[in-house]
Amino acid sequence: MKGLRIEAMLRAQRRGRHISFHTPGHKRRGDDITELSYSDCLYAPRGVLLAAEEDIAKILGAEKSFMLTDGSTSGVFSMLAAARAAGAASVAAPVCSHPSVLHACRAMGIGIVPIPQQVRFGIPRMPKIAEIAQALERADALLLTSPDYYGFFAPLKEARRLCDAQDKPLLVDGAHGSHLHFEPSVYGGTYADLWVDGVHKSLPALTQGAVVSAHAAYAAFLQDSVRLFRTTSPSYPILASVEKAVKYPRNRAIEVAARECRTACGAIDNDDWTKLVVPFGKEARRAAQTLEAHGVYPEFCDGQYLMFYLSPCTKARELNKLRKLLAGIPREAVPEDAPSGVIPMYWEEA
Ligand SMILES: Cc1ncc(COP(=O)(O)O)c(C=O)c1O
């Protein structure tokens, strides 16, 4: 892959003479360096990190993008703080939003107007646009998650229209959607004022690698707010992996294979090829154990479904193995009134 600025800088430093009288205390293990004269400074970047962030912004269609080594959580905090600084004292958000939304609102004194989500067949459904509109009437901003953990897209186009009509910002938590920058019609950044890309989840970044971005009207607010929530000791291996993940080429072959596998495995008919959600009903936990006995680990088992998280790095042969194993594992139907495994966990603290 061409044009990996941080990786090139790290490669060059590996070759040079370097006696460490700086952090980290291990005194040089590979690429785990700190902010030095040649490695730039994430808090106020002017060199290689600024250039990498500018490349990322261009790819994601943002005015400004900021690399994060503290997960999408710090991105959610940063974009809510930016919205708060721009005047939003309350935000409408679906009840199955990630806890980071609740925590950020609690920490910053932002009011939450909950948007109800119906649960059918054990899965929290995306709120309908009428429900979003009703909540937005009582809030200063809208935050939607797209896609969700089950691979469903939020109604972003309609949400954009609502926000424009009421002159309120749209925030998109794309912790599970960073691979969608290849498909602008469903990408959060196409519609949002502020958005997060969880590049460590659906693109090949190291764990905690993420990006938060803004279009022009909110870029200065975000530039300021991101500093409140980022570590001052960023991990260079993570930073290099974030740049690489955003520049990682599209893998159309695995996207096609994933869609075929979804049909062949009887997975739910969702929107996002990276989330293969297979219903097992009461057999779900036993199915997870059977798969683990074959060395196959899903992302989660919620008591009704197993979710298999794919990415451009998923190998076709591994997908085939999964397909064969799934064919031999017993299933039961998921009842329509099955409860969700996620709502109580996230929102009882609200
Ligand atoms: C929708 C959503 N938003 C935000 C986050 C936080 O991401 P991270 O774990 O990278 O901090 C998650 C984590 O699973 C998530 O599912």
C-alpha cells in the first residue's frame, strides 16, 4: 500500500541511531516511540501526523479528521462536546445508543431525549423517522448510530432533511461503519455534521484506533473539543494502523462472498455485509460452544443470535469453513417477542 506516512516515518527511525532518554520506559521496542522531534505531536500536529490526518480527511470527505488512540468512545465524547460548544444543550438519541453517549452527556451536562426503539425477534429496530422527528422537536441535536451492531443502517437521508429543516446538527456514531466510506450513499459522513469512524472494528486498525471528523461548520469546534478527550501519550503503532486502515483498499471479492454466505447460512437480511447475524434461538449458547470447539469465535452471542464480524481482511477460506460448520449446528426459531440482550444493559443506568 502506497503513501503510508506514519509507517514510513517509523521505518526510517528503526534504521537510525537512537539512544532513548525518553518515555516509554522500555527504552525502545520497535515502533512504540513517543512524540519526538521527527515523530510530531498529536495534540498540535505540524508534521507527519498532520499530513496523515489531512489524507484521512480527504478520503472520508471531511473538512477535518482527527486520529484517536482511545477508541470510538473518545470520538463520541469529542463530537458531543463540539455540538455542546456550538450551542446544543440536549441531544435526541435512540435508546440503544452505546454507553459512551450516555456517559458523555452525563459528564457534560447534555440532556438526552430518548428515541424509542421497538424490539422484534430479539433485535432492537432502528427508530422510525416519525419517532426521530418527534424527539428532535424537543432537542438541540440528533445522534444516530449507523450501522448498528446487527448491521442495520439508520435513516440518514431523512434525518439530514429533518436536521436541516430545524437547523440542528446531526451526529453519527459510526463505530461499526468505517468501511462504508467506499459507499457514500450509506456512509455517515455523507449526512452528518460530526461523525465517528471506528476503524478498529470493521477496518484493519489495532484495537482502540478510531477517527472523529467534521464538516466545515463544526470543524473548529471539533478541533478544540478533541483535545479534551485524547491521551497526551498516543500509541504510534495504533496511529500508524489508523492511517493504514483508512487507506486500506476495498475488497469487493469478500463483500460478494459475505452476501452469498448470508443467504446460504440463513443469516438475517440486514444492510451491512460486515455483520453476519445468524439466528439460533435457544440453541445460541450451545452453538457458540460448538464453534469454539472448532476454534471459531463470533463477535457476540446475545442469547438468540450469533454475530460474526467480517472485514476486508476476512479470508474466503475462513468464511467457507464457517459456512460448513453452521450447516451442521442445530437451530431453533427466535420468537417474535424475544427480549433484547442489549437494552437493559445499556440504558438502565440512564
Ligand atoms: C455503537 C458504538 N459506539 C461506540 C462504541 C465505543 O467504541 P470503542 O470501544 O472503540 O471505544 C462502541 C463499542 O462497541 C459501539 O458499539
